[in-house]
Amino acid sequence: MKTKGISIFLAWVMIAAGMVLTGCASHPPLSKGANISLPDYNYLIGPGDSINIFVWRNQEVSQSVTVRPDGKISTPLVEDLVATGKTPSRLARDIEKILGKYIKDPVVTVIASQFSGPFGQQIRVVGEATKPQALAYRAGMSILDVMIAVGGLTEFASGNDATVVRMADGKQQQFNVRLDDLIKDGDISANAEMQPGDILIIPETWF
């Protein structure tokens, strides 16, 4: 009778384990085939970015400024101009248009530094990373680059159960990533490119 009870218990354990494994495999793995090529990616200015504005032959209106939290900048003769979401070249043309009211044929160059990027293009890392944070996306950025930036995994991380949440064509997609295999075992096949706006979720392991 006791043996029969143990057998039933083991059967339930196997069923539960099967359900857990099925849940873990509910999302396809993030691989190179899941990436969308971004050959025309251009950096967009975001809040907190530092930008240098150079107006040729007009040093008095050339200035270095930081994009405000509301996404705007103010410089001599240019007040509350939206900078967020624009490329440096686009912003330069907008500044030229405003300065054209005061300066004949202004030529403006905008150089961005201390990159943050708009929130919609940042890579967010949450959960069991050593330093969870939002990162400015860089062209060709991979999962390995992201993990180096956040200092790797904590001792409580379940790296192979991590997921990437991505918006594509207005729809949310979710992919499994194998961070333990990539970081601890050096399995480069577990590496893949990230995309602007990706969210990397690293869960805690179950002991």
C-alpha cells in the first residue's frame, strides 16, 4: 500500500515537472533568424543627451547644452526647441531655420555625446542582473554586450529562463534566451542581436 502511494506521488511530480517544462518552452528562442536587419538605423536624441551646437562664423550662438527631461533645448535665439526623437542632422536643420530669422544663411552642426537615446529605443534590463538599468541602444548591440554593461548575473539568477520582450509591427513578441549557456559556458550560439526598445527579463531561480 505504501509502495502504491509513493508511485502515485512520483507520478504527480512528473506531471508537474512536465507542466513547468512546457511553460518554459512556450516562447521560441531568440536566435539570429529572429532578428530584423537594421541597416538604416540612425541614432535619435533623447532626454539627458549632451549636444554641441556649432554655428559657423557665429561663436556667440554656438553652445553645448543638455536635453531637458521634457525633451527640449534652449540656446541663444532658440527657445524651447524639441530635440528628442530627432537625428543630430534633423535638429541642425531645425536650428538653421530658426536662426535664419536673425542670421543670414546660418550653417549649423550638431554633435551628440553622453548618449541616452529616447525611451522607446533604450534596452531595459530588469530582474537578476548585477546592475539592472536602461541602456542606450547601439547598432549591432548583442545580448553579450548588454550583459557586460550590466555586470553579468546575480548568484540567484536563472539565466537560461530569461526572456526578451520585443515589439514588432505593433505586436508584442517574447523570446527565450540562454544567458547561463552564453556567460558561464561560453556558448556563442546563445548570443543574438538586440533591437531598439527590447526588454530583457531575468528571473530568479527556484531552489
